[in-house]
Amino acid sequence: MLKRTLFISNPYYLSLKNSQLQVSERGGMVLKTAPVEDIGFLVLDHPQISFTMKLVEELSENNVATVFCDSKHMPSSMLLPLDAHHIQNELFRAQIAASEPLKKNLWKQTIEAKVKNQGRLLDKLGKKSVQLKNIAKAVKSGDSDNREGFAARIYWIALLGKDFIRDRYGEPPNNFLNYGYILLRSAVARALAGSGLLATLGIHHRNRYNAFCLADDIMEPYRPYVDEIAFDLNEKYPGTFGLEKEHKAELLQLMTVDVNIGENKRPLMIALQQTTASLARCFAGEQRKICYPVFE
């Protein structure tokens, strides 16, 4: 079942009653309810939102990714369960024991899928993609000669022009990209938890200060889905530096974007679960390929 994404940006009181999330005004009037089991993402974007620990417990038990935004209204942290799979210890052990050749092969697959999807987005937008298709074919084990970086330079110029610089603090549409990527990262972290994997232990990313290295690895082939939304927003609202409610609403639709994966078309949130489940099987030695989406 496709889970719901809820966005709350007012100083409401959140509580639990009969396994339902209750959204109330300070005076006590209940404004909205939703079954916790139906929620996939809860985005909280106001400094005066308050909630009960009983609700937090229920959100965790249902693997709800609860995302907290900072004073600049950007997602800054999230709540995820530590025990989300019935054979989690076994899966952790397989992940930790993964050999370097296996991880390098999985990273090769990841970069191939990412660059191919970047090329497909350019095709969809009527832009040149031949170079990216050739780069995808040349990716080596572990991407030892950084075809990913080479492809990125070509991709951003083709997508947004030679003056665009992809920079966290750069000019638009960096603001849309930043917000979308953080949402995507949260979604991947949730899917990894549901598949019994440690988001901390990456197959490529290894920053000692990064608690979500594996999420950063696995989100790579999904980035073009964010890029497309950011591109459309930039066309609709050129030169916009801030993030208004309507921008966030469009970026939150990322979770329900239809994705081609395997032989099926699924919402992105469900596709991520298929990807992370296939990764767990790769760690366990049950298969050799990660199941990634094909952008169209």
C-alpha cells in the first residue's frame, strides 16, 4: 500500500489516540486525524510543534520517517526505527561482512544506473545525452576513474546551462535540488531500515561524520527524479531563491512519482523498498544485481 506524506507547518499539538495521529490546535480542537499505519513520511516545519512520546513510539513501530525542519525551513534531522526487520541481526552481519570486490561491483552498478538515468532525463527534455550514454558504458569496478564526476559536469551544463554551478548555497534551482535531495535521502533511509540494513555502512561513501552513507549511495540513481521536479519548478518560478509552500508541495510529490523498476511501474516510495530489498539479497549472496529504476 502506498503510504501518505503529511506536511505540518503550523504550531499544532500532535498526539496519538486509537492508533491515529491527531493534529490539534493549542486550545484542544482536533483538526485532523490519520491512521499511523498509513503514513510513510511526516514532515514537521514549525518551531512550536509539540508531540507526545506515545506518538513517537507508534511512528517508530510503523517505520514512519519523521523529518524535522530547521529555522530556515530546510529538513535537518529525522527519526527512524532501530529495529524494523524480523531478522535484522542476520542482515546486519551479512552487510558488515560484505567483501570489497562485492561493494565495488555494487557501486559500479549504482553509477551506471545513475548516469543512464541522467541521460534519459536529458532525452525527455530534448537535450543532448550521447556523451552520458557512452560514459555509462565505460564505468569500471568501484568507478575507479570517477566517471560519475565526469558525467556530472556534462549533465549539469546540458540540463541547466554552462553558467549553472551545483552548489548547496548556490543560485536557483539549487534551493529546489537541496530540498528534494534531502527528502529523497530520508526516503532511502526509511527503506533501508525496513529492509534491515544499516544506513551508516555505505558501499562507497565512508565519511566518518556521516550517519547515512548507505542512503547516500543508494539514492544516486534516483536523483534524476528530483532533478526533473526542480527543473520544472525553475521553469515555472525562475530566479526564486526561497522555498514557499507551493514549491515544497510539488517536491513532496516525489514520493508518489511513478517509477519503472523491474517489470513494473510503482510509486517511488515503493520502488525504493524494492531496491533496498534487492541490496539486502546481494549482501546475503542470494543475487548479484541491485534492482534500480529506469527513468522515463
